[in-house]
Amino acid sequence: MTGIGEGPAIWRLASLPAALPPRHYHLESTFSPDEATAACLGWTLATYSFDRYRTPTGRFATLAMPDGCDAAAVTRAQEAIFLVRDLINTPASDMGPAELAESAESLGHRFGARVTVLADEATLATSYPMIHAVGRASDRKPRLIDLRWGDESAPKVTLVGKGVCFDTGGLDLKTADGMRLMKKDMGGAAHVLGLASMIMAAELPVRLRVLIPAVENAVSGNAIRPGDVFRTRKGLTVEIGNTDAEGRLVLCDALADADGEGPGMIVDFATLTGAARVALGADLPAMFCNDDALAEDLRAASARVGDPLWRMPLYAEYKSQLESPVADLCNISAGRFGGAITAALYLEAFVSPSTPWVHFDIMAWNGKARPGRPSGGEAMALRAVYDMIAHRHPGRS
């Protein structure tokens, strides 16, 4: 696709919906099917506007899908990415653990999935102790959201998403600037719901499970404290080195639950560390993977669909930085360097070596607007992961 724009095919037309008069357009150029699908998706993504709290700001030009375009694929991806953006952009006042659970239930109802929401404090404290410990300080109580869909005999694909609906940092309180965008700390949960919607809409032949630990990391008299020790769902004990490293705490219980079923793969998404952003910037998701074949499939998918990601090492030599004098692990490392790696190594301790697992440490946010990618909540590596799963488990077109 030449003469229209530069860069990945998906963004070559993305400046046009807002620049052209709001009329209906068609393309006379000849495209390959993949180019046509990418161009239409980029155009469609450029029409997103988060207008829940304001009068809609304008209208966009619309595009007739050219010959060869996979309209179903465009619709699946658009709906998933718009869902991710909407969930992240919604302020925490309207997107707490209960509202996040309602979003999962609504998605499940649409596709005939079974959604269980565990909110009982006693059960959470017993079965998911870290989720309960992190979320107990808020008057909006923690939840474990569990969505299941598909034939029980199909290959198991489990998605885990960090659902910290707002992160004050806990007793290790964030600065005002650090807290400003913390409504997006449930971006991992938004991603797995968006990805689930694509999988279910395409009717991929998998047994899908989605686990979301939904909490608010607040400050109160019963908040977790630095130096506290908790026993996790897996049985490992964890010393709290910093209460602002709470995402890995809630994820470790969910990952242990996911791993207990022996799925064919576990994929987790989390807005986990600032260190990943220092290493790779805001736009490039950090990927950690314990399985080279899975990592290679993701690299190939990323290249096919123009959805960037970058593999980072699970460098075993850094595991010693998570040692604690009083527990099996500490939730932060002893040093200042390699924070994204040590966070991933912490999570790895809760997944069996035989379970293919990939962890995405993402920004989930556009700091500035670009064609097709408005400022605010954003889906990152979502299309690449879907493409990888669809190539491994092809369904209907």
C-alpha cells in the first residue's frame, strides 16, 4: 500500500477520518487482503472518542471496506480495542472492583461465558490471601473475577490481568504526580477482557479462562505494612518490602490458580513497573517468556500485524535480589536496577516451569495523540497476542 502514508500499514490512513469532511469515502487503490484489513482497522481506530462525560466533540469521515478486507476481523479488533480504551479511560470513581466485575459479567453474557465473581472476605482471605491483603484497606472490597468459555475438552488458554482500579501506593504513598494516572492501573484487566472478546467473537477452538484480581490499593488502619509477611495461595511466604509493589502481589495468587489447572499457556498483562518504561519507553511493551517457542510465535505475530513488543530476559542471576531474611521472597528487589526483570522473576516463582507463560509489562496509555491512537488508555500487544493464539488454534475466518 503505497502513496498514502508511511510506516506500518495499519496507521497509513489513520490521519484521514479527522482530517476529511465527515462524509463516506471509498478507496480506488488496489490492496492485498492483509493491507486492506489493516488500513480499515487503522481508519476505524482513528474514530475513537471517549465521550462518557462530555458532549461529543465532532464527527468522523467513514470508509467503505475495500475488496479483500476481512470485515469480521476489523470489527473484532475495533470492539476489543475500544473496550480496552473505555475501561482504562473511565475514572476510578466509576471503575472500582465492583464495576470492573460488572464489565466482565456483561462481556460474558454477550458471548455465553460463565462468570464467577468471588467477593466474600473470608473466602478471599483463605483462598486468595494476597488479593485480600492488598484490597482490604479500601471500602470498595476486593474481588476475584473468573470467566470461562469454550469446550472443556479444547486446549486451555488462560489470561490473567492486573485489576488495581486505583493505586495510591498504600502506606508507601505515591507522590501527587505519581498518582495522577493511577486509574489506568487496571489496564492489564482491560487488556485480558479485550483479548477475550476477540477470542470469543472469532469462536477460536480453545477453552478460555480469564482471571482478574480486582482491588483498590488504599490507605487505612488495616492496610498492609512494610515488613508484614503473608502466605500466598501457592504457599510461598512473601515479605512486603514496599506496599507500592502491590500488582505482583495480587497477580501471584491469580497466577498460582491459573497454573493449577495445567493450561497450554498463560498470558498475563499488567501495568507493573516504571522500570519497563525506563528501559523501553512508553510505547513498547516489555515481554517476558519462559518458553522460547511461544516467544518466537509472539515475535512473528507482532511482525505480521504491526503490533510492537520486545522480549526481555528472565535473568536467573537476579533472583537472589528477591531474597528475604524472614520469608521465602520479598516483593521488591534489594537494589535499584533491573526492576522490570526482578518483578517478572517474582511472578515466575508462581508458575510451573512446564507451563508456557508470557508476561507483558505495559504502559496502557498514550501520553500524546497520534493518528489512530488518541491520548488516554490504549491497547498494547493485544493484536499480536490474538494473532499468535489464532495461528496456534485457527477457528472460523
